[in-house]
Amino acid sequence: MWWLAGLLTAFAAAVVAPLLVYIWPSGGKIKPTSVKVNLQTPLNQLKDGAATKFEAPSNYGFKMIDGGGDNYPGKVSFGGYLVKVSGKTTALSLTCSHLGCSVNFQGGEFACPCHGSVFGISGNVVRGPAQFPLSNYTWKQLSNSQIQVDGYSLQGVG
Ligand code: FES
């Protein structure tokens, strides 16, 4: 019987320990914060139907506020696009809702290089396999060249 108990203990250690480390990583903590980012195209020069890309500084990520498919509210994303549609500017995550690849803005749409999904400039699905739109971010303008996006500090995580 002792060998069975030993075997079960070894199995639990081998399977459960890595999961615990994944769930509670050692070291740093994920902390909600506002993330300042610089824009490639200043806000006052962003034309209707255009988009400008932004990326999270190292050790920071952005917080998705919408879900669907592989995405969920609160999930971390590391880049996005500020888009202007009919005079209204919104910030979209670049994380594809299919399986999480990063989409690229080209020809007025967002194309995913992994499996061919295409999203409209508002983040809506134009072509699958993705079935859900790109997530929005909560953001505000600090200046024409800088915005602040709700996100996370990831210092020491991972
Ligand atoms: S991850 Fe984008 S289409 Fe599959």
C-alpha cells in the first residue's frame, strides 16, 4: 500500500505543482493601472477611416473590456489600434477573437495572419473563422500624441 501512496503523491506533485505556480506565479503581481502610450499618428491628424497602432510598454498590458471567442473581459492584450469612424475615435485590441493572434490594419480592415479572419474598422467580423468582434479598450486622451489606456502593471510577473 505504501508504494501506491508514494505513487499518488508523486503524481500529485508532478501535476498539481506546475498548475499552482501557473495560478499563483511567484514574484510580481498583476496590478490594475492606467498605461500611457505614445501614438504613431497624432490624434488631430487621424483621418476618418484610418487607424494608428500602439503598443504596451514593457511590463505593462492593456485590459480588454469585451469578450467572445478566445477573448474575455479583463484579458491582457499587448497592443491595439486607435481608429476613427464617422468622427468618433475608439481604441481596439489587436488580439484576434479566434485564437489570439495579432491582427494587422491593411486596406481599411484588420486582417489576421493566422487563419484569415478579417475585421472591419469598427472591429466587427467581416470574415471568419473568428465569430466575435475585436475587443474595445477604455482610454482617454492626454494630448494629441499620447493616450492613457486601462491596463495592468505586470512587473515581476512570469
Ligand atoms: S487567430 Fe485569428 S483567425 Fe485564427
